[in-house]
Amino acid sequence: MCCYECSQTSNRQEAIGICHHCSVGVCQRHSSVVTDPVTMTQLINRTVVLPVKARLLICHICLAALEQNRADS
């Protein structure tokens, strides 16, 4: 599989994975690994954040889109 972003510029770079958010193939240059808190619900609908976070591979387009939401808050 080739990186989607690289293929847009006629460059054929091998993808290292798939974006967790939009599912396009991404290479090392066009991706980031971010952490995602894992939660569970305990009695009386109380949400608890667990100590170990999950990792997500995400393309730079989705990363920028998700970070704009945090910047607005």
C-alpha cells in the first residue's frame, strides 16, 4: 500500500499504517502517533480514566483538524 498524501504528488512512498480517523494509508513523514485516554464506567455512571493510554496512528490532516477543536476550547 502507498501513502495517500505522497501519491497526490506523484511520489510512491510505502505506507507504514492507516490513519485511525480517516483510514487512508500514511507514510512516516505524513503521520503522527498520539495517545488516547482509555476510560471505563464504574457504578453510578462515573467515568474513570485508566493509567495506560492507547496509541493511535493519525495522518497530519486529521491531527490538524482534531487539534483545532482543542485550541478553540
